Amino acid sequence: MTASLKNNLPRRISSVTLAIILAVILLVWLLLGEQRSARDEAPAAQVIAEQTLSRVETRWSQAQFITREQVLQGQLKPSQQVQVSAQVTGRVVKILKQQGARVSAGEPLLVLSDEGRSQELEQARAIYRLRQKELASAKKLRASNYVTDNEIIRIEGEVAKAQADLSAAQLAVQYNQPVAPFDGVVDRRLVELGELVQPGAQLMSLVNVERLKASAYIPQQDAGRVEEGQSVKLQMLDGRELQGEVHFVSLAADPETRSFYVEAEADNPELWRVAGGSATLRIQLSPVMSHQLSPALLRLGPDGKLGVRAVDGEDTVINYPVQVVSITGAGATVEGLPERVQIITQGAGFVEPGQQVDAQVVQNPDAGSEAIESRPLPAMGAAE
């Protein structure tokens, strides 16, 4: 027995040791499994780091009132112009007004030969007097029933015809001396002394340049800016200027050019010889609140309209649609922005409307916007 126990003891010890080893291995495996499981699930348990806000640079801009001009190219013409024509046949027997002479309305310009019209007038007068006496006698006889009503009506018709013939004869005699239809200047004499003229022949050209008309066409996108009564400056090619006002703006556009006819009037007290020439019309438009900024800050949106990106009080990006008033060497002048606005000057292309950003003001908020002189600026079409 003793020998047998001794022989089996190492084997038993080996079994115990083996069990312990297996238990240790199992424990190690379990521990390693928990660590691996913890590593696999760790990313889901981690808190995602807060994203950093996009940084943009801004400046404050303060709107200012500016005056605008609508600049058009047009043509000057006299306020009144007419070709005086002959109404009767005759020869030019006397020229009363030469070229350049000032005339008053109703003043004779020349004399045509009578060609028997004075005699026809005397005959018409005599016939008219005769018909009047016949009518008076017939009315007396009618009271005694010696003349019928039909006879009275017939004589009254003859009196009316005689009166019409007399009026025509009087006009024919008056036409022997064509007169000026308005106050003005004889610009051209188109006939010579002794020349035979027929009805409709042009005798003289009469103009009134004490007041001038300037006509031009305005594009349809700018037609709403111009109204009757607005001041206008007419600038000649030599630099001289006249002050006037818009007199008329057509209600319908030209079907070919889609532009509207504009007419202005201005006094010409010194009678400058500019009628018929070209001129620049500078129409003074109503003042507007606008901002001046770099044209690079204008962005074209998906809808095809120009806009400027800015931030509000919570540093959220806002896109403001704007209209361009003018573009000069000093920058772009636009309207459509609030009176005071924080414009994004750097980084606008990397942010979208509605996005919150880290706005860094690079200009003193109290400094205001870039100076905008209150001077006339040429108007441009509004961005569509």
C-alpha cells in the first residue's frame, strides 16, 4: 500500500497542477476578453469633441444718403419749330423778314402777289349784302302771306352760302401775307424775291430757341427711377450746361429697343446755337440710403441675384440681396442693406447663410463705414 501511494503521488500532484494551470489560463482568457471587449466598445462611449467655429473677418458699415444721377445721351431741339408754307398761288413781291430776324406771333413775314383775290373779296361782300337784303324783304312779304316758308328757307340757304364765300375770300386775301404762328426767329428763308410759289411751297423756317427740348431714351430697368418734374442738367459737347426739368416720360416702351422716351425742357436765355445737336442729360434722382464697399464682396446667389454676406448679433451669417447704384474707382455703392450692418470682409466664400461663425471685427465699431461723399453718382441698372 505504501509503495502504491508513493507511486501515485506524483501523478496526483500533476493533476492538481494541471487544474491550477488550466484555471489560471481560463482566468487570464476571461480578463483579456473583457479588455478586448472594452476596447471594441470604447469609440461608441467616447464623447465627440466640439467642432470649432469658422472664423471670419468683419467690419461695421453705416449707410449714408447719397444723390444719384440717371445719365442719358440725347438730342436738343427747339421748343417750337415750323415750316411756314404758302396757302395760295402768287409771286413773292416783298420779303419783310430776313434770316435771323426776331418775329412776334401774327407778324407778317413776306407778301405774295394778289392775283385777283382782292376783287373776289369785294364781289363776295357785295353778294352777301344782296342776299341779306333779299332775306329781309322776303320776311316782310311773308308777314302778308305773299312768300311761302319754303321760299324763306331757300333764301336763307343762299345767305349762308354767300357768307361762306365771303369768309373764304377774306382768308385768301390774308394768305397774301403769311404770318409767324409764334414768337421766334426766322432760321431759314427758302424763297427769293419774284419767285412763283404754289400752295404748300415752303417759304420760311421759324424756330423758338428761347426754350429747348432734349429727348432721349431710358432703358426699361431704369424707367421707374425717372419722373416728371425731376431736375435735369443738359451738358453740351463743349461743356456748357443748361438747367431744366423732366417734362414727359412715355407710358409705353419702344417695341424695338424696349426703352422709354424721355423729354426734358430748359430755358436758353442767351439763345445758344445748340438746337439740333447732341447733349448729355443728367437727371437728378431721389436720394437713397446706401453703403460703399469693395465689388469683391458682391456675391451671385443661386437665384441669380447679387448679395452681400453679413452677420447678425448672434454671429449668424445672413445674405442680403442688394442693388448696385454705381461702381467707381472708390468701390461699389449698393442699396438694400440695413442702415447699420456688420459685413463679412474675409471668409464669406467658406460660410453659408444660417451658419454660426466666429466673427472678428477688424474695424472699430464706432468708426463707421468708409466715407461716402454726398455727390451725384451715375445710376446703373438694378441687378436682376
